[in-house]
Amino acid sequence: MKYDSAIIKEQGIRFALVKVDLSVIQHKNEADTVRKSLAPIFHSMPIVLMALDENRIPVFQGREHIVNLLEDVDLSSISWTRYTAY
């Protein structure tokens, strides 16, 4: 699978932000599977999943303190990179 992802450093915390379909975030088992497939790419870095809801509003799933940091991030300024995970 191919994923658009970005490495973000916010308030001293470095993490991976990965775009997924909303259905992935809505199903914990699927979200866990995506994280496991991406773990070799991002090593021990925390992974936050992001999807757009039906109103194109970002929805995040991941460590709560990191998700809270995303309130301060301008998503339009993120440089996305495409990764392939197996």
C-alpha cells in the first residue's frame, strides 16, 4: 500500500503523520495493522493517522498528547512524501 506521510516536529516531539481513509481510523484493528506495516519505515517514531471526514475536516487517531499538538499545525504547510508499506 502507498501512504502520503510527513515527519513533523512540534514542541520538541517528532512523529509521523500518515493520511489514511476514514474507515481505517474508524476501525481500531485496521488502524493497528496500518501502524504495524509502517513501523519499519518510521522506526520507533510515534505514528498518527489522519483522514478527512465527509466535510473535509481532519480527523486524527494516535497518542492523545500528540493529536492535541496538531491543533497548532497548519496542515496546508506540510510537505507530504509517498511511502510504500507491505
